[in-house]
Amino acid sequence: MTRPTVLLSLPRACLRAGPCAVATLGLSAATACAAEGSQAGASDVIFLAQLITLMLVGRLLGEVMNRIGQPSVMGMLLGGIVLGPSVLGVVWPALQHAIFPSAPEQKAMLDGVAQFGILLLLLLTGMETDLKLVRTVGKAALSISVAGVAVPFICGFALGQLMPQSLLPHPDQRLLTSLFLGTALSISSIKIVAAVVREMGFTRRNLGQIIVASAICEDSIGWVIIAIIFGLAQAGTIDPMSVAKSVLGTAVFLIASFTFGRRIVYFLIRWTNDNFESDFPVITMILVIMGIMALTTHFIGVHTVLGAFVAGVLVGESPILSKHIDEQLRGLILAFFMPVFFGIAGLSADLTVLKDATLFLMTLGLIAIASFGKFAGAFIGGEFGGLTRREAFALACGMNARGSTEVIVATIGLSMGALTQDLFTMIVTMAVATTMAMPPMLRWALKRVPLSKAEKQRLEREEHEARGFVSNLERLLLAVDQSPNGKFAGRLAGLLAGTGGIAITVLPLSDADKTSGKQEKTKEDRVEEAVKAAAEDTVLAQGGDDEPAPVDVTIRKHHAPTGEAVAKEAKKGYDLFVVGVENTRVKNGFHQDVSHIASALEGPLAIVAGSGDHLKQPQQSPLHILVPVTGNEVSRRAADVAIAIARASDRPITALYVATTGTSNGRKRRGFRARQQEQAIMRDVVEMADRHDVTTRTAVHADVAPHEAILAEVKQRGHDLIVMGVSRRPGDKLFFGDTAAAVLEKSAASIIFVAS
């Protein structure tokens, strides 16, 4: 009866006494149950106290590190060192043994969490791996990563060959330890490197991209080597057959993963997202994918970390991985598994062994050799990659951080018998030293790298794209019937999706009860073909080397009423809803069919109201685009959509601004204030269009009602498509304001209402 009492009293005490008391109560609980745990096997109370203590101390020290400009993960590692034999074991040995007893059963519980934590950390690392970035700066990154791995690997291998036998776990397997030590010294921490580069605002700088891409390549090469060495360790000896089996198995796994495996992962994530109604099904599927791929690498004779890392890369490339899902999974890993895993790694490092002068000097030598090897390799690679001396120096400073990656590697080496406890402690000490030194060195070096004119222009363009609407779309829901207006909406959605390889789900709104199954399938095929044809036209219009990814089109069949089907599908996570139905316009505004559909949708909405040639020839008719602009957010969003469609169809656009004064001296006011505002709004739209090589004509109408100015511009210039940014107004009927209602009623041109 003792254990339930402790567990129930702990939360009450936490509420009364605050976070500091959590650790005290946890330690007391562990102490009270230590004797029982040692007699009766593993104790769940001690295990709970261990987790609470590791999370709390790791988080607090991580916060301290973060505030002094160091990576928070170092605080989590230091938290384990403080709680382990290095500090608490010296200051209060009885308490340290009570919290972290040496009983094998108790250790096994923490080890299970640590092993799963390794896989999750590698999953997260893979999700943060941007293969497009690697391809962008591929030549320089490849040169740097090859030299940056080869030189420190040689240094580490040589060190292993010269190391005294007392530091080897198996003197007869010196070659295995040397290979592992070379790998350990050659890997950089992508997390630490990326965090510092991001903090310095260098993420999109040329040098920043090269640094991160090189770290990605080094990480990938390192995990492949680790997997192969693990296969050799399992074989118990190093012979050509073992090497060939590990290398061949790894090669087959990587090829399979990045070919049809990529499509399987994408299908599974999308299918789960679209068919499950319970909470967080995608996260479960991601974890299952990670587990299956980790087991696959285990069965082919390499380490599970390679499977977890590759799974993260494939998951991160899935267009269905929304920011919300990514944050949920990241929160679980960062809040629980990261402080616990690195705390456990810190517990395994006994820094008291460094009191031995020989070991201390050897640790300093290890730090020096590791730093020299990584710095020299990265600098040489940068020189061959075409970097300047300053850029190569900054790159070398960044690559020297081992951080969390080194700790993971050392933990794997210790668990598979390639490292002794003393050598593990030396490597962890080296990881802490190099990581703590890297941020200030990299900050100092990056400040000395000048910004070129071309790079400045590219950064400005990318900054605007990051704030754009279309550039951040991942999924579209196209709710259409088989009317000409529905087909025209499908064409526009295909053009929009083709600019960025955006996935489209088509929700046919035709009545399935009135159509035979064969006819319904034929219609759905026509919709899919129309969308894909428009997307292909987009690729042809843009040309160039950097073509968008193919557009994935999915038909979502249903037998429910329209409103119910739309509402159910909308919950599956879409960035924009495009609606195109036959009955769109009536005399007083939108048809009730459109209002009914729109009422079931929450989020950005695009309603298509086709007219004229666009209904006669939905797929071939030309597009002469007019976009009214006012400077507000919905207007800017509409301009972004208009520019994307114009870019996709290789057409110009006209931006119309209506200047109204409403006062007798209005023209005088417009000459000073209003004209400046008008110019600023027009300049913003023109710059948006220029960044996408879209020709823009500007027009200004003054002292006239907005809808009259729009209709006059359409009539005068022959525009046949109006893209309007609007806001929903409260009420039972769909209403976007008087201007939108007047344009909808009186315009002979087709209209896209882009609503927030």
C-alpha cells in the first residue's frame, strides 16, 4: 500500500510548494523506496522519481544555458552529469545511489526510455533535414562534407590505433574501436549548427545554407557509417563478407527508401489523416513508420538509428505533415525524451576519472585532435568548394560542434561494446567542450562575412515569399460539380497548385444517387485530368531548371449530402478551399448552394464565378487578369493568387487602385498623403509580381465608387477574370460587402473571391 500513497501525494505537494519541491519530493520518494526496490526488483516509484528529476533538472539547466547563449541541450547533458557520480555522487553518494540505484532491473527501465529516445531524436533530426537545400548548394556541400568527414576520421582512426590497451574494451578488436572513434570524431551536430545559424539570421544566407547543408551531409554519412560498424560489431569480426553484407544491406535500404518507400510513406500519412477520426492519428502513423524502418535496418544487420533517421527524412518531405502535427510531435520529443535521454547520457559519464592526470591529459589531447581534424577538414573542403578564406574559416568554426549527435554516437558505442566507460567519458567531455566553444566562435566569424548585392536581393525575395499566401500552401480542397464553372474552377486550382507542387483533393459535389457508378467514375476522371492538365501547363509555362514538383490529385468519393460531405472533409486539414458550382450567382448575391457550402468551411476560401468564354471553353480560354488592390491583408492575398495564376499561364496582370476622398478639398489631400499611400500599395504589388517575372500594369481611378471603377476597367481593357480579396460578413447568407455584391451582379467577367 506504500506506493499508491506516494504517487497520489506527489501532485498535491507540487501544487503547494512549487517546482523546487517537485525534485525534493521525487528524491524523498526514491529514497523511501530504494530498499524496497533493491529487494523486490525494479521499483515504479523510483522510476517515476528518476524521470521527474531528469526532466526538471535538465529543463532548468537548459534554460540557464539558453539564456547565456549556449544550446539548451547542453544544459540537459550537464543535468545528468550533476545528478550522476561526477557531482551528486561525490557530494551526497547515498542520495545519488538511492535515486539511481545500480540494480540491473532498475537500470533497464531507464535504458528502455533512452533507447526509444535515441530513435525519436533521430526521427526529429531527419524531419529537419532539407534535401532541397542540399541540392541547391550540392557542389560546395559535397566537397565540404567529404573533407570534413575524411580528415577527422583519419585522425580518430590513428588515435585508436595508438591508444593504450587499458582504454580498449577488447584489445583484440582494436580495429573496431578505431573505426568507431574515427566516426565519432567526424560527425557534427546538425541541431546545434542549425540553431546557431538560425539565431544569427544566417539561415537563408549563402554561407548559412552551405553550413547547414554540409552538416546534413555529414550527419547522413555518419549514420550510415555507424550502421555499418554496428553490423561489423555484431559479426564479432571484420572480414570482407561482413563488410560487403553491411554495405550492400545499407545501400539497398537507402535506394528502396528514397524510391518507392517515399511514396509509401506519403500514402500512409495521407490515408491516416483522411480516414481516421480519432485524435492525433498521424502522429501514431509517423511513430509506426519510424518503428518499422528501424526494425528493417536491424534485420538487415545495421543499427536501428539509420532506419529512424531515414524515416524522419521521408516524413519531413510529406506535404501532409502540417505545421500543427509537426509541433505536436516535436513537443513530445523536446519536452520529455530529450531531457531524459541526455540526462541518462550524463549519468553514464563519470568525470571523477579525470582526476587521473594521464586520463585528463589524454582527454585534452582528444579535444585538440578532434578540433584540429574537423577544423582542417572543413576548411580544406571549403577551399575546394569555392568559398573565400573568411567563409571557409566561419564554416570550420561551425562544423566543430559535436553536441547531441556526439552523445548519441557515444551512447551507441558504449552499448555495443566499442567503447569503455573511461573512453565514453572522454568523448562526452570532448562533445561538451567543442559545443560550448562553437557558438561564440561562429558568431564572431559570421559577422566578418560580407553580404553581396545578389545575395541581398535573393534574401529580400525569399523574405517576401515567406510572408506570402500561395508560397505557404500545402493542400487544396477543390469542391466542384461537373458544370462548366466547376471545370473552370478545377483549371484555376490546377494552375495555382502547379506553381509549387501543391497537393489537391477533389470533392465531387454531383449527386451520386442520380448517376450510375460507371458514369460517376468517368466524370471524376475528367476532373482529375483537367486539374493535372492545368498543372502541367504551369510547368511548361515556367520552364527553367527548377521545375515544381508534380501535383498529386486525389478524388474523394462520398455519398453524403453536400454540406455534410464538405464539412467532414474540411476537418482533415487544408490551407485553401476552392469552390466551383453551377449555381453561383443570383440577382441579390450568391446562390444558396454556394452559401450552404461556404458555411461548412472555416479558413481561407476561394469562390469561382465563371462567365463568358470561361464557361464555353473552361480549359482553353485565355486569362486577362484584373486584381483590385487596397493595401489590406485580404487584398494582398488576392494579389498573390492573381500573380500565381498569371505566372502559371504566362500572362500579365493589371493592378487597380481606387482613390476616394469624399471631401471638397480631396484633390489637394490626395496630392500629398493619398498619393503616397497609393504609390506604396502599387509598388508592393509590382515588386511581388517582379519577383515571379510577371508583367504588371497599374491603373488608378479617383473619386468614383470602387465597383464602378472595377467595372469600367474591365470594359475598357477587356479583362475577363477579376481576382478580389474580400472578408466574410456576419449573417445567414454569404456576403462579402457591397462592392463585392455589385461586382458579382453586374460584371460580365469571371470572378475569384479570395476570402479570409
